[in-house]
Amino acid sequence: MTVTGTRTRGGIGESVVRPDGVPKVTGNFAYASDLTAEGMLWGATLRSPFARARLVRLDTSAALAIPGVHAVLTQEDVPGRPTFGQIVADQPVLVDGEARFWGEPAAIVAADDPDTARRAVAAIDIEWEELDPLVDMEEALELGEVFRHAPVRRGDPDSSGPVVVEGFYEIGMQDQAPLGTEAGLAVPDGEGGVDLWVTSQWTHEDHDQIWRSLDVKPGQVRQHPSGIGGAFGAREDMSLHIHVCMLALRTGRPVKMVYNRAESFPGHVHRHPARMWFRHEARADGTLTRVQARILLDGGAYTDTTPAVVANAVYFAVGPYRVDNVHVDGYGLRTNNPPAGAMRGFGVVQACFAHESQMDRLAAELAMDPLELRKRNALATGDPLATTGQIIETPLPTTDVIDRVAAMPLPAPDESEDPRRLPGGTGLTTSRSDVVRGVGYAVSIKNIAFSEAFDDYAEARVVLTAAGAEVHTAAVEVGQGMVTVLAQIARTALGVDRVAIVPADTGAIGSAGSTSASRQTQMTGGAVLEAARAVRELALQRGDGDDLTSEGVWRSGELVMTLDELCESGPLSHHTRFRHPPTEEPDENGQGTLHADFAVAAHRAVVDVDPELGLVRVVQVDTAQDIGLALNPQSVRGQIEGGIMQGVGLAVMEELVLDRGVIRNASFTDYLLPTFLDAPDVEIELIEEPSPWGPFGAKGIGEPPTISSTPAVVAAIRNATGRELNRVPVRPQDITGT
């Protein structure tokens, strides 16, 4: 390891201030929705009002006759491939004769201003024949509407245990709820190509779909990273990308599209709703002997990333526990509900709620402490993953995270009558004497980076100039602080203080992969580390020295060449493509070395409940998380706190309400999100056992906070009320029984 931190400010291990922090909090940061261009037009979208309907008539003449309207396009106007999709290209660019989900785009408009664009959309003469939508997962399974069936078969199919618990579990549809809606600006280059700035988590994957539908060469589309007001998986699948490019190329002018909040809800994918059946069998001492599960995930109308989400749900259905005999079936199902895709912890969130509920149920059946049961079965390095049989070769401190959480002090009893500290808040509905306190625990395991033999890589280029270093990457900063960490890695590896992150478009550098799957710190961070080390060696060779700092090259403690002199004949540069350890495709039984790395986390939740009114206040959520190494401790803690808030939201309030496939609460007035007043106190223990392939030993940390925080909160509510609570979010009527 090359570490030159004694002379380098802002290297790894420091809580470096984010370069985008001040612009964001002062309102000066340029998000995609803020971008403008000279001569810019505005785009708008006509959407299906039905979850399923046949398009009978679509006449655009009245819209085109409105002054200021420059284009009205339908599926017939798509110049190239008429469909798109990340895994399977099965989604029409615009309705192809049948709308398959509520809010599906049917036509797009470009006009001089937003009001004219909206009037043009309203003027389109369209007639629908509403059809009966398929909205039930069980019915979809019976009809064979299956995106993917992922089976796992391991061990003795006839094995059993004397202690048996079974349970049915359900998860509603959660929205990523990014504060910034979908937005994009497309600028034609006058030569048949286009530059696109758009909300995205994976510019190169989007690019590969866009140019095919535009019927142009790949190099004629250049997608640029842009400012994003939240992602969490919502930006991994495309939304308006092709639409805004089509309008720009048709009109020959820049076109901007920004979704309003109501259309943002159907405009991006959501967390998969789930129905799950689990059966756990154990010996009398608590040792797990067999786990069976059936997991149904509602993928909605199109494939999106459902196959990968199903895989994660199945492969982590047992959680961070040892068991030799496993029989699991996972199904991703096609319905006419809004499309589902990636969301923080995708697939594992659903499975964790079920397996942790089962572990609590089993502990009760055995009259055993729930943490002791978990420790007795805890996975460790050298054990096989219960589902796939893969031997875990990287650090996995499962017992440690449990012990650390258990050792944290519990909050003192709250005697305050301040309504902000009571269930129900300032509604003044609860008295302190009516409150019951509960405590609950949950533990999770999550894979890091892409799996199942996916060619997962990230490219980066490091350039050393007289002014300092530049890191060129297509990795997308979505608010998680990646640009800060990449600069810290480069500073430490080079020994140079001044480092700038340069976002590169798809024409300037190769892919860095998706900002998802907790992968960017390890993947793009790994690429930056390799490239920076190579540039350092080039500098030492050119300067004939043994150290490099911001001043230049040193030899035996003496400066022998300044940066100006070093780069006089040109900058030093190195380009790297970094891959994680290879993974395999699963065999017919779901077996194999499918994952590159793992991380575990444990959560303890403390809640106050008014059992009579069914109101809950989440008082505190404590956690211990396996992070490899904290490259930026403050950033790590911020990610953990934010992830816990999303887990709390899923546990007690967040759900899209569907009525025959139609979202009935498509606003932040009706889709409830945790606010500062709902935020629990959080205590965090960071477990640092270095990863063998992450930069300086770091692991990805973005997803685990969300995964086991939800079942921990629900376990605490169970502890306070005695209710089974097999569904999230927990609603007041679930607590009161009315």
C-alpha cells in the first residue's frame, strides 16, 4: 500500500468537507432541472389514465395547430428500435397500441414554454378502451406471467427439525421519493447527433438504449452526468431520456423536460411489493436445520431490473445464518401495476423482513433470547452461504455486529409530555400514560457490487498537471459523497493535495457502471486507486525521485523537481479498467460463487406506541455495520443515518396505494415520508475489517442501513403490542386490530 498521508491534506480516514455541500445547501448547485440552453423548447408528456387500455384513436392535429407548438410525437415517430429496457428491451418508447400501466407515456410535445406544452398535451384527441388489468401476483403466477423464476436447492430435501415456525409476510410498494423529479436537457449538435444531460445512475447503460431507439451511431449520442436530487435506484432505469432526444432531433432545437411530482411517481420504477411464505425448522438448541421459502415480487408491466431483484431476494432469503438445507423459489411477476425496479437494498429488503420476523418467531417458540439464537447460527468467514453454497472468503463479522449493538446503552425512559416526543406528534392525540415502549433487533447481509457473472467494471483516468491532479470518470454522483471519496483516494495514493473530479460523458471515457449495489466506492474507487498509483510511479520515474507531494518530486527528503517542471513536457496520465473478483452464473439449483463481497449490519430499534390509537414514534435506532474501512467517517455516518430513515419510512408510513393499478396517493401530501420530526436518535458503531479488494480495505456502505432497520422497528412494535405484524408498512389498524 502506498500511503503518503503525512504530507497530504484531505486523504483517507479524514472527514473531508464535500465540495458540493455549500452549493447544495445555499441553493446554488446546478441540478438537471436547472439547466438551460439558448433557444430552448419545453417538453411535456401525455400519459395513460388507465392501468391497462387499448389505444383506439390518437389525433395530434389540434395540438399541432396551437401557436408555439413545434412537435407532437407518438410511437410511430420513433426512428429506431421502438422499445427499450436495461435487461430486456420490452418497454415501448411510447404506447404501442396498448397501455400496460397507469401513467405510461403515449405522446410527447415540444413547445415554446411549459404552459403551451401542457395545453398541447390536453388538446391531443385520444380515445381509450379500458381493459381489465392484471394486478394480483398470485393470478399472474397462475397465468405464467413470470419475468424470472429463481430456484435454490441445497442439502437434503427430506431433512427436518423438531421445532417449526411458518409465516406469511407482505411488503407494500415503496417509492424512492427523490426530492428532485426526473429532468433532462437534450441539445442537437446540428450533425444528426445530440448531447444529453439527464438524471441518471448509469450513463453508459442509458446511452446504449438511447442511440438504438434514435437510429443513430453510438458516437452521435453523448450522455453527460448531471446534478441529481436523489436517486436510490429510481434513476437506474430510464424515464424521459429518449423522449427529450427525439424532440430535440425533430425540432433541431434544445429541449428540456421536467416531470412534476404527480407524473414522477409513475415516471420511475419503485420497490417491488412482495408476498412471502417462510418455514424455518430447528433443533431444540436453536440450530437451524432447514429453511423453505416462496417469494413473489410484483415487477409491474415491464422487466426493468426485476430479474436481478428476484435473484437477490432468493440468494439472501436465509439472511446471515448457517443452515445446510434450503429450498427457496423466487418469482418476479408481470402485472399491470406500475413498473418496479431497483431501490436501495433491492430484493434483500423484502427477504430480510421475512427472515428476521421468522428468527424472532423461532426464538419465541424456543423460549430463547432472540440475539442468542442469531449468534448461535451466525455466518462467519469460511462458512458457505446458506443458499448458494459459496464459501465466504472475505471478512464477515456477523457476531461482532450483534454484540456491539447489544452492548449499546438503551435510551432512558421518556417522561416528557412534549407532543413532539409522543406518538402522533403535535396532533395532541396521545398522553404519556398511554405509551408502551418496545425494543426490537434485526440483522442483515447484503452482497456488494454486481453478481451472477456480470461483467462488472469501472474505468477511471487520473491526470497529473502542474495545477494538481484530475480524476476523470463517468461514475455518477447522486448525493452519496462519491466525488469526495474519490478525491481522498487520489490524494492519498498520489501524495498531491489538489485533486479535481471531472465528470466525463459517454464519448470521453468508458463505463463506471451503475451508482447502485453499494459498488462505487469499491469499483470506481478501485479504478482511481490503481490509476493514481500508476501516475505516481510515472512521476517518480520522470523525476528520478522517491516521493511525490503537491510541491513536486523528492529524493532523500530534498525537492528535486517541482510540479511545473515535472509536467513541462506534458501531463502524466493513466487510464484503468478495474474489475472485482470474478463471479459465476448459478447452476440449475442456484449454486455457485455468485457474489464478489458481502457486508453485514445489525440494528436495534426502540419505539413508543399508543396501542389504543395505533400510533408509533420511533425513538432510537442503533446500529453496528461492517464497513471495511471508513474512508470518510462523517460521510459514512451520514449514509447510515439516511439509510435508517428510509428503513423507518418503510416500517411505519411509506406505501404507494394502488387501486386496480392506479396510484391514488401520487403526491407528497398523501405519500407520507419521514421528516425531521420523525427522525430517531441514532448511535453508530463502525466495524472495520478491511476488504481484500476495496480501496484501502473499504466496503460499500450505502444499502445495509436500510435493510435491517425496517424489521428492527417492526420487531420493536411487536414487542410493545404483542401483535404479529406480518406486513409493512405497519398501519394503525394493524396495531389496534380494528
